[in-house]
Amino acid sequence: MGKSWKIRLNRRGDHRGRPAFKCEICVFIHIFVRICPHFRGFGFAIANIHGKRATARVAPTCGNKSPHHYLNCQNMPKIYIKLHKPFGYECSHAPTSHESVFALFPRELVKDGLQCAGRLDYDTTGLILLSNDGQFIHKIEHPKKGFAKTYIATLAQPLTEEMQKKLLAGVELRGEKRPCAALELKLIADNAAEITIKGGVYHQVKRMFAAIGNKVVGLHRNKIGEYELGELKIGEWGYISND
């Protein structure tokens, strides 16, 4: 097994926070939170085993610079936020080429386990939802939950009537089993359209327009389900409810 998958088995743990595994079940939990994408970013898992709390500690895969700050998911207050993401920001705790969206928040919020519920590319602006609630993040990210997402796409060429028909009927994308279709499509200029989609296909909007012979040169998301940007200006954020 690779180095990143090695498990330290020690009965007592130590001051560095290494896990104290009580049984094989604890080992399983430790492996599970390393694999499951909806739990990795939080860097912890807590379970009640044999009447005792067994904590499996793993380093966050988000690349947080403070890996020893871990949260008790049972006592942690839940946070729900919407952000108007600016151009040139990455939705990552460990950005590679640009500033992180988490730099837009107070450090205390980030330490409380704030994560993006879905992502936008660095060159895409608009609505991002964030939370430290794993169930909420899963609900937003999972394509089967049915959250429609609305974008405004600026195109390299005019969007013809034929192109619009193809988008509404569904286009084939390489590597995808089913055609991807626009739920709604509204032309707002010769080379700009508001498009609503469902699903979590990688770069779905950009690939859909490329499949009809056009190219997205600017992309902005303004709605996820019932959540909208509202009056948030670029770079601003605000609390939302999880109803």
C-alpha cells in the first residue's frame, strides 16, 4: 500500500493526536473517512463503539496548514453561507495557482471546518454555498438530489436557433453514459444565454456548448436550487438557513 494509506495502530495514542484503535471496527472507520469524499475534508470521524467513543484521526486532504485542529461533529455549531465568488479564486484550501476563496472569510470560520458545497473553476464567478455540515454538502453536491443550477454563459459566437434546439434536446459528452440537456435556456444576447442544468458532470456547461460548436468565454452562476445571489456584491458573503 502507498505511504498515504498506512495506518498507525497504537493502543494509547499520543500527544500528537495519533489514533488509539480499540478494535478492528475502529480501523474500518479510519479507512472509511479516508475514502469517502464527503467526510475527508473534515479530517475526523467519531463513532460510539462498545459504549466508548473511538476517534479516528486523519489529516485533512484539503491541505489545511493547521492539521491538528479537529472538531467534534456532535457539538460543532452548523454554519451555512453563500458567497459571490470573484474571478481568479480557487475553491480549495490548498490552491495551486490562484488565491483561495477561504481567504475571503475570517480565520475563525475556516477553522470551524468550512468547506465548499461543490466548486467553481477559478475563471467562473458567482454563487458558491459553503458549510461545515457534511449532510448539507452532500445534499447540494449529489446529482440525484435534484438541485438545478443556473448559469449565465458568454459565448465566443452567436447562439443560433439550431444550437438552442440541440442543447434542449441533449448533447453527447465524451465519457458520459447519458446525453446532457438544458432544463431551461434563455437567450439574453446574441452571444449570451442563461442556462439551467441538473447533474454533476465535470465542466458540464462548458462541454455542452463545445459539443454544439461554440465556446464559453465567460461563466457566472446565479442560482443553486432555491438559493440565489441576491444583492451580494463580488467578494461578499452572508449566512443562509438550511430549511
